[in-house]
Amino acid sequence: MQVIGTKIVVLGTGGTIAGSSARAGDNVGYRAGERTVQSLLDALPVAQGQPPLAWVAEQIAQIDSKDADASFWSQLHARCREHLQDERVRGIVVAHGTDTLEETAWLLAETLPATKPLVLTCAMRPATAASPDGPQNLLDAVALASDARALGVSVVCAGAVHAPRHVQKMSPYRVDAFGSGDAGPTGWMEEGRLRLVHPWPPARSVGAEPPQTLPADPGAWPWVEIVLSHASACGRQVDALVSAGVRGIVVAGTGNGTLHHALEVALLRAQEAGVAVRVSTRCPLGVVVGRPAHGLPLADGLSPVKARISLLLELMRSSPTP
Ligand code: ASP
């Protein structure tokens, strides 16, 4: 597929990349989402993309991504969708907070056509840090978004390019905060060039119609929660969720998808009551192998937070919330 267009659209959503601290050089005491994406682009050491490419800033939101929600996602999704349809746009960059970046990446990957590069990037240090990481990440993201091989959603941070299925925030502090677990990064950005170490992950729907639109009304999103299996876990939390009207529960199981017996009983009860239950693992590496004895459906090798998004989308497709 030929990627056309000469414009890279950089969508600002807030995050540490747009953060600033009162004390110059403070890497942790700052407020996320203070600087505009236009000012971040203006501060880059190069004035513009390599001709004939140009970048254009658009502010979508100004949030700390720990507070991401349905209305943020539906707005971002709608803008990405419009830009993907604009033939002047070659690729999209989303400057995002690190905390929920993997959730947004998975949501966009599962709901947008992979017809152009759509690159999420971020920073671990605010724009006011003595040595901020945002500028290089932005430059890498713009370069990746210009690369015709990079169709669909990807994430770039600290020079590593990650696929949405595998990417996960691993460190609360390190500049190279993201990893792709067993899979490893798809490639590396080096002086503006992508060096692939794995074939580019197959696009979910190259050239196809968008698989899903997202409701603009947050009330139309099904209620899906995550619970954790741990020592001394009990089923009361699950029972309370069911009574309150939850539609889906993802459980982060111990080890190979096993569950504390008290939690297991409550989850089986929830399933019996019509709540969709999916089992993931709280282990950061690998996937659940085989079928745990409890027989509850597995989350297709996804981490709990991504399994939650897949279940949300599944519930939206199967029976939209009235
Ligand atoms: N709390 C910030 C956010 O996710 C963290 C970051 O961007 O690194 O927006």
C-alpha cells in the first residue's frame, strides 16, 4: 500500500511530555499537561520536517493520562479517524501520557483501519527537566509516522518501537519505561530511521473500513472492571460489582490464570448472572498456557488493562448499552 500525503499531524493530549515543574530540573514534582503541543514542536531543534514533509499541531486534550476516560478516547478516536481519511495526511503522531498509553494504543489499534502510520509517543521527564526525553521521542515519532512501512498503530519511546499488543509500561521512573515483554521491540529509531528487528506486525485491517466507531456519550460505554486475585482474596468485591450492574469483569489471575478459590466461586456466580468474565494473568511476561481448571474464558494473551478494552469493545458490538 502506498502512503501518500505530506503532512504529519501531531495531536497533543497532555501527559508528562507537556508537563512543567515550578522548580527547574525537577523530574518528578511537576504537573502533566501544561504545555501546548505547538510549543513542544516549536522547541524542537529542527524547525520543520524534512521537505516536502511538514508537521502540524492539534491540541485534542490537556490531561494527565491517569485520568483518561471514555470521552477522551472517543474524541481522540474521532480525530484520528478524520485525519486517516484526509489524503493530505501522511501519518499521525499522538503525544500522550505514559500511564495509560498502552490502553490507548490498544484501543486505537482495535478500532481504526491501519491505512497510515499512527504513532503514540510520550516522555518520562517534563519539558522543564534538565534533560527532557520528550523532544527526541517526538522527533522519533514524526520520523516513524513518515515511514510507509509503519502502517497502523505503534508506540515509540526511548528509541524503541513497540507493537500495541505487547507494549507495557514497566518502570515508574526510568526514561526507557516501556517494554514488549517476551516479544521484544519491533525495531529501533536511529537518527530518524527505523531499523526493524522483527517484521512489522500484521495490520489488523489494512485498507478495510474502520472496524468500529466509538460512542461519544460516555454513558453508552459498557461498565467493565478489573479485579485482582491475591492471597486472602474474597468474592465480596465481585458480588458488589454484580449488584451494582457491572457488565464485564477482567480478573488478573495468579500465575497461569489460577484464581483464589473464594474469588473463583464469586466469578462463576457473576458469569451465571450474565456478566462477561475474562481471565488474564498478573504475571508481566508470557501468556496463560492451556486451560485453567475453573473453565472461565481466557483473555487471549492480553494484559488485564488491554483485556478490559477488548471486552469493552466486544460488549459494545454484541449488545450496545441502551
Ligand atoms: N501521569 C503522567 C501521564 O500519564 C505520566 C507520564 O506522562 O509520564 O500523563
